[in-house]
Amino acid sequence: MAVASQKKRDQLILHTALTAGRIMIENGSEIERVEDTMTRIAKNAGAQTSQLFVMITGILMAINGEVGAQIEPVKRRTFDLEKIAVVNDLSRRFADHRITLQQFADQLDHLDSINRYFPFWLQLLAAALVSGPLEVVFRHNLPDFWITCVVGLLGWWVYYVLNKFIQIRFLSEFTASAAIGLLAVLVVHLGLGNSVDDIIIGSVMPLVPGVPITNSGRDILAGNLVSGPARGVEALVSAAAIGFGIAMVLQFL
């Protein structure tokens, strides 16, 4: 009975650590943070040993040498830093014995099942408030501030709709950037803006893959020479899709 109970607890430890790691990777965490969080969860849960192999496409973990290693695939990757913060907070609460292992696992399962994204209208507002100010910062073109806000908002709307209903990797970035290029040319042609280049530069900022680029550098510096370059390639392809969308519009118009 004692052996069966220990194996059941080991399975719960594995489930908790693997779920926490997968949520963190899916929502934009760097690999080093994932490894540290999972190791701490296993240690605080009473595991004597733990072995990890973490990549951006999957996690392999074993503990105590009694339970076979388990794999947790990572099938999607997005950016939700709030979920990462929640996982870290739950890990600290578990380390301080404020929640049990079962409560930790249950809350992770609940966190994994809900969509904590900001409402669509707030995302549009944020896209507008990123586009306009950065256009002024980079290009010092104050007259095009408001039209850049509008074009950036509409570009994010295209990106959001394609991401939600079509879900083809990098197509949303390409199409949204092409839409931004078309809108920039149109508003300048109508006399609503002054510079196509300035409007485009500000409007594409919400689409720029800043988190993958940052995490790629951090992973490489931490010695993760598989996941780091993989994130870098993903960011590079996203940036290329954005550039190709803009270049296609400017080439033919």
C-alpha cells in the first residue's frame, strides 16, 4: 500500500510539474525559468531527484527513478505573461506550504482551461497606443500620429481575425502587414497622412516578435543551444512574413 501511495504521489508531482512547464512555454517563458520552476516544484513536493529535458516543442521529465519518464508535448505557442506570473505565484505558495500539491495541480488545470486574454476592444486600443507613439519616437512625425494609431488598430484587427479563425502559422503576420501597407498608401493618397514609410513603421510595431527575440537571446546565453536558436528562427520567420507583406504592397503600388 505504501509503495502504491508513493507512486500515486510521484505521478501527481509529474503531472503538476509538467503542466506548469507546458503552460509557461506555451505563453512565452524562457527555458531557464521553466527548468527552474519545474525543479523547484519537484523538490518542494518531496522528490529526491528530478531529471528534465525541456525544449520549446516538448518536455521530458522523470523523478526518483521509480516512475518512468513522461513527455508533455507543447502544441501551441502564444504570449500571455499573466499566465506565467500565475504559475510562478502558485509555485511560491506551494513552496511556502500555503496550498497542497493537489490544490496546486487543480489550480494549474483550471488555469490551463481558461482563456485569460484581454478583451478584443482592449487589444485594439493597446495596438493603437503602441503604433502612434512609436511612430513619433522613431520618426518624429507628429502630424501622422493619429492616422498611425488607426492603421495600427486595423492591422491588429486583421491579425486577430486570421489568428482566431484560420490559424495558419505566419499567414496572419503576412496578411496583417500587407493590410497595413495598403492602408498606409491609401491614407496618404487621400491626404489623411504625410508619409507612407512613417505610418508603416509605427503600425507594424504591435506585430513585431519582440518576446521570441528576447527569449532566444536569453536561452542562448543560458546555454540552451537547441531551444534558443529554434526561438530565433521562429522570430526570424515572423519578421520575414511582416517584411514580405509590406514589400509586396510597396512593389506593386
